[in-house]
Amino acid sequence: MVVFKSKGDTAANTTTTTDTTAPSESAAPKTTVLKPIETKVTPSQFDTSPIWESVAKSYDNEIGWDERVMGIGLLRRWLVSQAKGDVLEVSTGTGRNFSYYKPESITSATFTDRHPPMLEEAKHKFEKQPKPWNVEANFITANVDDPKSMPQGFDTVVDTFGLCSCGDPVEALVSLADACKSEDSRILLLEHGRSHYDWLNRLLDTNVDKHVTRWGCWWNRDMVGLLEDKRVKEKMEVVSMYRWHFGTTCYIVAKPKRSPTETK
Ligand SMILES: C[S@@+](CC[C@H](N)C(=O)[O-])C[C@H]1O[C@@H](n2cnc3c(N)ncnc32)[C@H](O)[C@@H]1O
């Protein structure tokens, strides 16, 4: 796999172009600032829940081939094979990570998702695993960006491709940190979002409305920027990060930060 070198990310919904073709009195290239790309669909006025509720049965077939071509299975294995102790996976979807865990390292497993049809698919998949896990597994409907609905007290918290789908990814990251048992816990993330490259970000920005209304996924979110958000930085610290696919796929291991007053 190739890690592409970082180039300045384009800020969401802004596009700048350097026009070198127009005739000009000076030889210097002319920079034209284009109008911001207007996003009509926003998380506050578009609920993706009906999409996730209707796609559950066909989800694996729809994305299986893309994931194979992109080597996502390898990244899933690399990430979730580190899970140990009491494990929480949020936005579990249809349970595409199950075969990559090491059950012998796991004491208990809790799988959550906001949408019961997705969680039902996950439950069936879990029951049909070739090697059954010798641990208790709980399946709970929970909204990752609503801290009140989230279970707590885990050694490992996993989220793969969930931050692009929830309403408030900052709140979601904060609740992942809060779900950790202690500073020794780990948060394992595999996410997708903005690229290192301006041309690709423009493509993501231009087509985000179409993409979110079809797939329930905000594919132009700035994953690295989210980790820099003040509220997130107060709650977690990045241990390692790698990026693939022009920087759009982010593999992140983080640990929670606890303030001295927190007793968790
Ligand atoms: C792109 S799928 C990823 C599924 C799975 N994690 C994977 O790696 O294949 C996004 C998942 O997030 C779930 N989801 C969307 N919004 C959510 C929320 N606010 N809280 C919890 N889960 C949510 C959807 O139901 C869906 O199962």
C-alpha cells in the first residue's frame, strides 16, 4: 500500500483555481477565486436514518467489491486485531469487522448502531461466524453522537467508517473518548473523508449532496481537522495515524485524555 505525501487540504466548500490559459499582459499566472460550492444538504435538515434502515439487507453486496479493490479488508484486520479486553464497536453496521477480531484477546464485546436493521444483520452474521467467540456479545441500539445513549467502561473502542455517517462527528468522537475505561484504553478508527489533494476535494465537495442522499455518507468531512477540534483534543490524543487512497482513508489509533477531576 502507498501512503501519499501530504499536500495542503482544501477547506471544505471553497474552491480556488489557477488560470494559466487566459491571455494576460503579465506572464504571472492569474489566480481566480471561485464562488464557494453550495451544499444544500446539511446534517441538521437531512436525516440519513431512512437510508440506513432500507439499505441493511443489500449493504454488503453493494460495497463488497469496492472494499476488495481498495484493500479495506487488510486495513480492517490491521486495526481491529488490536482490540482487547472489554470491546465496544460503534456504528457496527452489518458487522463487517467481525472476522478480523482476535476473540481470544476479548473479554466482552458490545456492538452498537443507531439503526436496528443494520444491527440485526450484524447479529445474524455474528451468530454464523465459523469460529464462535467464547465471550458475551451485546447488541445495543445507540446513537453515537448522543452521549446519553452510549454505554461506558471499555478497554477498546472501535469505529470504522462511522464518522462520515453520523450527524455530529465532533460529538461522536467525544463520546468515543468518554466510553473508554481509562487512559490505557485505545480508540481504533478507520474513516474516510477529505483528501490531501485539492482536485479530489473539489470532486467530493461538488458531489456531496448527491452522495449523502444516496448513501447516507458525508464523504467530504475533514477527519484530520476533526481531531484538531478543541473539544476533541481535550478528550483524546492521537497515538498514530496513516492515510491511504490519496489521503481519503484514515487509520487512527488514539487514547483518551482524562482531566484530574474525572474519576473514570
Ligand atoms: C458506512 S456504515 C459503516 C458500517 C461499519 N462500521 C463498517 O465498517 O462497515 C455507517 C454505519 O453508521 C451507522 N450510523 C449512522 N448514524 C449513526 C449514529 N448517529 N449513531 C450510530 N450509528 C450510526 C449506520 O447505521 C451504518 O451502519
